[in-house]
Amino acid sequence: MLGETGATASVTVLLDRVRSGDPTAPARLFTVVYDKLHEIARGQRRRSPSTDTMNTTALVHEAFLKLFGTGSRDFKDRAHFMAVAATAMRQILIGHARRNIALKRGGGQAPASFEEVEHALQSAAAFERPAADALLALDRALERLQQRSERQSRIVECRFFGGMSIEETAEALDVSPATVKRDWSMAQAWLHREMQHELG
């Protein structure tokens, strides 16, 4: 697995302090992980260039508040924290997409086609119609994938929603990079079939 850098070590130390109840630790942790969270959010913004979407900074702040506003602060280490952050990003993005679609219902818009979904998942705006439909279709498919393979679902969450590399995902989920590569390929193929069936 990855070696611990100075930044990783400081995150782990701060997470220990969060667990021990240090009231200053969350704010200090935010400063240390901000750049990484911002990088993840920027990856999501690349899928959402539209001006009516949540901006990068707002996404980072909302994700951090979600992580520390629930009372659950039992993060084992930096890798675990980033994996949970990926889940938070997914929940925020899906919620934003749902609200966006709800506001636009009644406009006579047709559901997204499978071709639009494929394009949206590769490069288009994640919150614009039809891409918001694509994001919600992916979320539904991921819920079904989780019933089949929780690990594959978590890998997609880390890679797609968390913007994590193969190595970062392997560290977060405590598996080998080879396992991540294999499961990532299998999950992509399975999701492709599922969404083609749903939206084709």
C-alpha cells in the first residue's frame, strides 16, 4: 500500500485528536485536507460547467459539514476519511441533481437516453438535464450493484465520486491495486449493462 507522507501522517494525528474530542481538531483537519477535497470537487465541477450548479468551494464545505455534522467521527486514518468523503460527495451530488430535476419537471423534457447517459458519465455536466438524469440512473444502478458486490460499489464511489486513483482506492478499501483494477473494470461493465437496460 502507499507509504505515509508527512501530510498523511498529520491527517491521521488530527483524526486521532478528533476522536479524542479535541474541539480544535476539525478546523485544523479541514485546513490540511482542504486541497484534496477541493481537487475532488473540481473533478465533479468538470462534469458540471453550468452556472446554476453548486460551485467547487460550496461542495467542499458541504461535504466537510456532512462528515462532521452527524456526530460520527470515527475515521481510522486518512484513507478511510477520504473514502467516507467520497460517499459524502456522492450523497451531496445526487441530492443536488434531484433538486435540479424537481425544479425543472413539467417542462416537457424527455428522459435521458442511454447514449446521453454514457456521454454524461464521461464528460458532460453532471447536474444539467439530461446529465442529472444520468447521475440519478448511475446512483440507482450503484444501489443494485451494492447488493451484488459492496466492494465494487465502494470502488465506483471512490473512483467516480471521490476522484481517487487506483492506488488511493486500494489504500482506502484495504485491498490490492490489482483487485481495484479488476473490480473497477467489472463494475463498469455491469453498470453499462444495467443503465443500457434501464434507459435504452
